Amino acid sequence: MGHSQADKIASHQRIVDIAARRFRERGIDGISIADLMKEAGLTVGGFYKHFASRDELVAEAFDHALHDNDAWETAVATAPRQAMRTYISEAHRDSVETGCPLATLANDISRSTDEARDIYTDNVKRVLDLISKSLPAEDGTNKRSEAALVLSACVGSVLLSRAVSDPKLSKQILDGALANVLDLFATKRSRK
């Protein structure tokens, strides 16, 4: 590979890395291509050497951002209760630019291209499968339905806790969701 080709690959990856963080931090429409390219140390004119469109960058950056969930997804399979404590937490709430893109970009992706929505959908299905396999088996339970509830509680509690201005309420949202999610992962569940 020639020097210029290696530079192009490195520049492309730098743009994707920055976009993955900034889109989560500011939203897909919250940062311009010019600002992304400037942060990457490149000119705005060079954007189209790397991407056919902004939509292509959005899809690639979102797919790249999903890899930030790899450790959490591994933990879901091996230590699900700890994985839930990590996800439904103040630390995760406060780490928007590196947080789970399922939570940070849910609204943006719902209004995005079919390609980005397909990437989101595939990831949700995969995470639902992971959670479903990690839930303890109980007679008469629909593990897939419970997995959907768990994922919704994870994403929803982080979203809500970020959106409210009252720190006490924010913590209450996280604590309430976590307690109920952990109950679903308990070997013997409390019956309410």
C-alpha cells in the first residue's frame, strides 16, 4: 500500500472516529461537515474523497460507534447483572460522547436513512438476543418479551435521566429502572 493510500485510510478513520463521538454528543444535525473535517485536520473539500454523502458518513459513524458497546455486550453474556449496573448508571449517563449510540442517537436514527435505520435495527435484534439468552428461565415467561423490556428500560432510563434538569430526579429514574431490571435477572424473582 502506498504512502498516500495509507494516509487516506488513516484520514478516513479519523473522520469516522470524530463523527461517531460528535454525533452522539451533539446529534447528527448538531455538527457540520466543515466542523468535523476541521477537527480531523482536513479541508471540507476533501470530504467527498472519503464519502459519497453525509448520509454515508452517518451510517458508517453509527456502525463504528456501536463497537463502543462490545465490552458491555460481552458482559451481558457472562455477568448480566453487572452489565446492567454499568449501563443504567450515572457514569453512562454522563458519558454522552462515548455512551451507547442506541440511547444517544435513537431519535436521530429514527429520522435518518434506511441504511442507518437498518444498522440500528440489526443491532437491536442482536442485543435482544444477547439479553434474552442471559435471562434466567422461568416457567411461562417469554424471554424475548422480557429482553425487550430490559433493553427499553436501559435505553429509556438513560435518555430520560439525561433529559431532565433535576439531578435528584435523574438519579431516581436510573435507580428505579436498575432495581426493576436487576429483579428480572434474579434467579428467584420477587413477585409483586
